[in-house]
Amino acid sequence: MWVLIYVFSYSISPIATNDKEEWRLRPSVVFQEFTTEERCKAAKATLEGSLRDAGGKLRSGLEELKSVGKADPAQIIIAYNVECLPK
């Protein structure tokens, strides 16, 4: 048995929102069991690709907003880690 562990977190600068709190870390942790290492690694590769694509789209959108003076990609930090581990 294999377990896919997926940790995703993000922080948003208070400048980027109407909420004037400090930078906030919003972690999410997901566990999914797989019967084989190959299935776990295939899911890992798919998930990492999706996260990479989503991050690229977000950064691109923020770059567009930066060009009109509305936002900056540095105002949002996104981090993720995806691992397959034997159970």
C-alpha cells in the first residue's frame, strides 16, 4: 500500500486584499491511498502538473494586474509538496 501526501499552502499580502491582517499561511494536507507505487507516482505526476499549471496561470494574471498597477505577484506566495510514501 502506498500513500500520496499532498501539502498545499499559500499566503496573501494584506495589500492584495481588503483584509488588513498579517500575511496568512493557509495549509491543506490531503492523504490518498494507492495499491501500487506506480499508481501513486502517476497520481503524483498528474497533481504536480496541475499545480504547476495553476500557479503559472495565477502568476500570469497577477503580471497583467501589475502592468496596470493593481497587483504584484510578490503579494501571493504559493508552495506545495507532493510525495508518495510506502504505508
